[in-house]
Amino acid sequence: MRMFSIKNAEFYNEFYNKLNDYVNYVYQVINSSLLNDTDHFYHQFFNEEELALIIIINKVLFQNLIGFFQLINEKISMPAFNALRSSIECERLFRLFYLDDKFRREYMENQNLDFDTVFDRKFQQSKICKRLDEIEKKLREKDIIPLIENLRNHELTHGSAISRLHSELSKWSHCLNVNLLKMYFITNGKIYLGLDDEFDEKMQLCVRKYTEASYLILTHHEDLFHNLYRNENYMNKSKEMLRLYEEYIEYAYKS
């Protein structure tokens, strides 16, 4: 897929395509690991009902991450950006469900099964972020962080780069500021909305940035699955993707 025609397009197309493949690969590896649990890694920590919900939330997260690429491939930018935004919310939820047994119980005991009543206050993003920060604070007090770096929840909560990205994506998703958005859709008197059009330069820069963001969201998710480190093929692909991301930084920020 040739998505970019901006400066360094050849590399950005390579990064985009390989990350697209890598997201699908990681989904298959994690999903298989959760479903099979051949070494009973997950059953040490979760019962069957908890594990079933972990599998479901994981699938929803990857539907959004994979959906981002599929929608961008079709030049459908607004739903793609919304999918990326939803993936941030799913990752926060997944992380809290995975790490906090108290939240797990509350989440599983939610008796609101009416689609007409959808305002579940305990599980709003603001509440999830607050509890993630509380967990990190307790882990730091016990000196577990920075010993175990991948438990740094604050990188996903208020004040973080990903939180700012979530706010930015909300402007796209809800058309909160059409005067801002028109700067990205109108070039030389022509409106570029994707669909039958190619993305213009400004929109390509957005896609480039959000492609990078999808990789960062994915790495936060991968950090929770220590047992994958025993999978040699996964480790090789992960290292190759990291090497490519390091090269991406050189192109995007230093060239």
C-alpha cells in the first residue's frame, strides 16, 4: 500500500505497511496465547470468567487498532481516527481490568444489561484514568516502579502524550472545531475528504503521526504479556519493529 507521497515517502510507506502487518501478527499471538494458555500462565492470576472478559476486551482493542489501518487503506480518515481514539480507551480499560482485582470485580458485577441505560459512571474514562494513577502511585511507594517499567500507567492517563493525543482525536471524532478541521481538508480551493480522493500533504502528516501513535499504544499493550518473551519468533519480529521505529524517529524528527 502506497499511502504517502510526502518527503521520505518510501520509508514512511515501508513503516506503515510493516506496522500494519505487525499489528495483525501481535493480535494473533496474544489471542492464541490467551485462548490456549498451554503453560497455565494466565490461570495463575485469573479465573475462567475473568479470562473470558480479558479475551473479549483484547479483541475489541485490536478491532480498533486493525480497523484504523483498514479504514486508512480505504482513505476513510474520520472513522479511522475515531478507531484509534477508541483503542486508547480500550487499552486503559484493559490495563485496569488486568491489574486491579477490585476493579475486575466491580466491572464483572455490573448489572446494567439495558442498552437504553448506558451511562455506567464507574467505568467512565475519567474514573479509569484516576484509578490507573492510584495504582501507579502505590507501586512507586513500594519501589516496584521503576523496577518494573511496564507498569507505568501514567503514560496513558491525564497529562501524558497519549492523553493529549486522545483529546486531539476527539476533535476529529466529534467535529468539535470545524474551523480547525477545514485547515486539513481544504487545499487550493479543493476539499480533500479521502474516499475517492488521495490524501493531501497535511492529511498525510496526520496519518503519519497517528500511525506512530498506533505503534506506541500497541507497545503499551504488549508490555503486559511477559510470557510472550519466551516466543522466539515474536521477539525477533518485535525487535525488528523497534529497529524500524528508531529509524522512523530519525526521519520524522531529525531529518
